[in-house]
Amino acid sequence: MSYRRTPLVNEEFYHIFNRGVAKQPTFLNQYDYEQTLLALSYYRFAKPPMRLSRFKELSRQQRNELLDRLQTTKKHVEIVCFVLMPNHFHFLLKQISENGISMFLSKFTNSYTKYFNTKRSRVGPVFQGVFKSVHIESDQQLLHVSRYIHLNPVVSFVIKDVDLLSYPWSSLPDYLKGRSSLVHMEPVLGNFSSTNDYKNFILDRIDYAKQLEQIKHLVLED
């Protein structure tokens, strides 16, 4: 296992991202995305009582009861927002416990890799090396990173603009409802008077974000 040279600090926010090995797809169908959401929900807790594979065998009611009990226990991280893309992911995380982000990512990626490889009779890593991280240094940066993450599906042309607000593999639908059992929205939504204001904050920059993405590709091609 690879370790980070720079430790991540408790109570601080980080933009975390990684992509598939050789830019290969990491999420191929609905079941892959659902497996990932389940893993994120489960492994954010510091001491889940069983492996995810065993947790999946429980009934829906048993799962919900267990997750409710875990809510009062220590967490590795708070998930502020996220998006899952066909060949990469973005998370905005707050570290709660010592080395929490690293342990959370290790458990998530190991669990998902085992699931992915078993399902497809393959071996080797699914994600590319050690995850990347950017420290969030201001409230303004926090808001802009949340917007960047939530705009990712449409900026990358995975979906059309009209489908952004209902993209199921993102925390944006939860933000628009203003409630979630998975996502800790207060650090972002606390800066807005309503969820509608946050929606406008997202939508107002779609065209601009697309232009930046196109410019980036032009520069890389040169």
C-alpha cells in the first residue's frame, strides 16, 4: 500500500479525486454505481461491525437500522459532496479522525476493486495509484469546489444540461432536496439562504465551465 508524504489534517476539508488505471472505465453499469454508494455510506464510519459483503446480505430494514446505529459512532470523514463519473470520481471530504481520509479511501477502493474484479474475472488495481488531494483553504474555495464537482457530469459531456439536476450518481439531487443521510451539506448550504439559491449558483456557471474545459483540452492537445 502506498502512503502519502503530506499528512491530511483533522477538521480540514479536501478535494479528493482519482481515475481508473490507464483512464479505463471504473463504473460500467448501474450496479457498479450502487455498489460504490453503498461502500461510501458504510466505510465513512471508523468501525463498521462487519465487512461490506456481509452487510449487503442483510435485509434493507437491517441495513438501515445498522446505519442508524452507526450515526452515533466515530467517523473517518464527513462526505460534503461527491460525483461518480464513468472513469473517475471526485469527493469533497472533511477529515474527522487521524488519517481518516486515507483509511476511508483505502477501505473504499479495496472493497470496490475486489467487487469489480470478482464480477469481471480480472486481477489488478482499478484505480490509478494514490488518490490526489487539494486542501480547501477558504469558504469561497469550498463553494467553488462543490460547484466544480456537481458540474462535472455536464462539463465532461457525459450528460446533457437538462439532466444535470437529476444525475443520480452525484450529491446534487440531495442538495436540491436539502436533506441526506449520506452527505453533510451544512458547510456548503450554510452559505445560501435556500436550496434554490444554491441551484442557481450551480446553473449560472454551466456555459463558463464548459468553455474552460474546452480550452483545457485545446492546451493539452497542443
